[in-house]
Amino acid sequence: MRLNMRNLLSSLALAALLFFTSCGKPSQNYDFDPEQIDQYFGKSDSVPRTADSLMSLGIIGPIAADVFLVDYYQSRNVPKALDILDRGLSLPVVTAQDRFYNFLLNTESVEIEVIDRRYESGLHKVLPLIENADMDFVNSHYLLQSAYVNLCTNMAKCDINLERFEQAEETLLKSMELLDQYIEEARDDSIKLGRFEFERAYTSVEALIAYFNINQFERTLAWIERAEKNLASFTQNPGNMEEFCTTFSYQIAIMKAAVLEKTGHSEEAAQVYEDALKNPFAESPVGRVNAVNYLLFAHRYDEAVRNIEPVESMIYQHGMKMTLDNLVGFVKMKFDANLEAGRRDSALAVATRLIMSLDSARAWAKRDRSAELASLYDMKEKEALLAEKEVSLMFTRVIALIVTIVLLIIFFVVFSIIRHRVANRLAEVKATQERIEGELQIARDIQMSMLPHEFPHRKGLDMYASMTPAKEVGGDLYGYVIRRNMLYFAVGDVSGKGIPASLFMAQVTRLFQTMAQQGMQPADICKPKIPS
């Protein structure tokens, strides 16, 4: 699972749209000038005020205004952008300008469905637009051609995610053929040429990302080859869109590294990844997050943790909803990175946020699925309510399953942490015990070495002794000294056991040996010395 590039490129795509339309020339004489309208908005700091002014002057109609308003609010206020989009699509198409911008607005509507991963609903919307498209109308302006190709690309993405691979390949190849045709026709117009070169590279990148996201690695590799070829062509004709070349280049490389690693070509993957890191986009937050899949595949977990850290803030910054897909995808990827890196406390914190986000994710899922069903089957109000209840029941079960899984994950993490700490403590206790036992064994050896183990063999004298302490060391003692023809021997038992008794025993044994060697009488040896 990875961050979809469309969320990154949506704002840049608008910039490209404004750039290309502001500089190009219309392919047909309209009763309005699309390029001039774009220039009005391109020079304005406030799209809403400009839209009101142009409508009051009669230069644009409400549908044209809504195209620019939707794009303006999409990065600022997503609910408002969606409301404007619904309003614009409900307006009657009367003029040629209405028809032109209605087509662009429908394209934007499909785009939003795909961004929000409502693939069935998106497919339901895009199919009639493509099947009923008037190609003479589409070919009347390069913006309409670009929008039509975008519709084809989004239909292919829907098919890919619904695992309709043959239909997806057919649509993608159709897009490539159209773009090849448009590029050939635009050889004398650098603006159009740059536009269509961009669309061809973009379509290739979107296809490989869609296949990668559902683990279709062979198909991903095939589209990586196409994307590299198309990017090389786009790089020669980028217009003022060099930043796209940088972004596409990094995106292709990082996907290639991940697929190579996953398919067992680790050395080649590592080299591709190292080369990708030289790309300036690699240092951006989005670029770092995009690299996480490769890092996880390559077991470079500490790097993955560093790269994935900003993912949750990025979700909100890009206006993405905390849906089930985002929880299971981006946030779970953060959990996996921390868990594999051995950072169980961090993994537990992420798992906790997963649970806390389930309610909002469930609400979004319920709303999106209900809207999708209503769109698919054109339900009446009562039927939609019934479907919503059925969807609610279904998602309640799904959420219960997800909660169970997350709780099991948390239990596993907590259990692992506790077991790890207990194991460490037991290891420390065992090490301490072994050390003490080793030291006591050394003390026992020293104590036993202080006692005589060899005994004299003399006529009339048969002597032998041994000692076995009750503990490792003790207070029992014996000893002898033969001085000339005199035998000194001592047998004793120090009161108590263990180390204190053994220390006293060692001292007594040493004093006995010393005094006996000096020839002192037994009474003097045993007599306590009273200080004067």
C-alpha cells in the first residue's frame, strides 16, 4: 500500500492546465474564448471574486464558473468543492460554453470518485461519458482531448482495482494510441505537444501505480518500461513543467526498486533505489513516504520508520479522509515499520490511533458506500434508506472484524513487550545468580585449599581427615603441624554457617598454623589474648 500520486499531482495538474490553456490557441471558433477565460483566473488572487465578476459581465456562465471553483476549493475546503461539483452537474446545458465546461466538470467528477477509491461508482459514471462521447466535439479543442484521455485513464484505474485486467489493458492501450495521434498532430504547436507528452507520461505512471497497489508486479514492470520511454520523450518537450519530470522520474524509479526487491532482484533493486535518492524529490515528505514499500520489502526497517513518520499529517494536509483504506494502508504501514524495527512502544501507539480512528473511518465508509449504491442503482429515497441500513449492518460487521484484529495486534504487542521485559529480568537474575555461584565456588576452592590434604606416614601414627561443608563454604576446620617430634592438631566448628563462618574459620586456621610453627603450647594457642 502506498500514497497515491494523484493526491500529489492534482494541484500540479491544475497548474499545467492553466499554463497550457493560457498559452494555446483554440482549435475551433467558439462563441467564447477558453484561453482568455483561463487568463482571467490565472491573473486573479481570488477565484471566487473573479468568477462572480465574470458571470456578472456575462463572460462566463455558472457551469464554467463552477469548474474553476471546484478546483479552487478542492485543496481548501473539500466538502464545499463537492457541493459545487454537484450543483454544477445539475445545471442545464444550454450554450456551447456550457457544453464545453460540463464535459470538464464531468471529468473532474470521475476523477474525485477514483481519488476516493469508489471504483464501482466511478466506473458507472465514466462508462456513459466515454461510450456516448461525440469525438468531433472532443477533437474540437485540445483541452477536451486531454479530458477525454483522462476519462479513459480513470476508467482503466477503476478496472484495475476491480481486477478487470483485460478491460483495463484495452482502455490503457486506447489512451496510448490517442495520445500518440494527438502528439503527432501537435508537432508544430509546442504548447499542445507539451500537454499531450505530459498526459502520456502521467497515464503510464498512474497505470503502474494502480497495478503496484494491488500487487500485480509483472504488469507493474511492463508499465514501468512504458513509463520510462514516455518520460524520456516528455523530458525533451516539458514546456515549463520540469517539476513533473523530476516527480515522474522518482516515482518510476522507486516503484521499480520495490518490484525488483519483491521479485528477488535485491542487488539491482538496491542500486535503483540509491540512484533514486539522488533525485531532489526524494527529500520531500511525499517522496520519503513513497519509498517505504521498498524499505519494508528490503527489511530496512529503521529507515522505513524514519520515512513513514509524517504519513498521518500528510493525509490531513492533502485533504484525504481517514477512511478504512487509509487506515489499513498508510497507518498500518507505519505500524508494520515500527513493529519490524523492534519499536514496540511506537507500534502500540500507532495501533491505539488505529482504534481511535475507526469510528470516523466507519462513518466515511458508510457514507461513501451508500452514495455509491445510490449512484449505481438510481435509488429512490426510500430504497436508498434501506440500502444504507443494509450497508450499515455490513460495515458494522466489517468494523467488528477490524477491531478484533487490531485488539489482537495490540495484545500481541503488549504481550511481546511484557515477555521481552520479563525475559530480560530473568536473564539478569540468572546472570547474577550464576555470578554469585561462581564466586562461591571460588571461595569454596580457596577454603578447601587451606586445609591439609596430605597426611604423614610415621610409625605409630595413622592420621586422616576430610571435610564436606553443608553449604558452599562453612565454619568447620581441621589442621595439623608436626614440629620435631611433636604433633599439633586442631578440630573446630565455628558457630554459624556460610560466608561469615568461613571467614572466621580461615583466620583461625591461619593463626593455628602460625602459633604451632612457633612451638607454642596448646594451652597458649587456645588461650584468648587479653589486650593490656
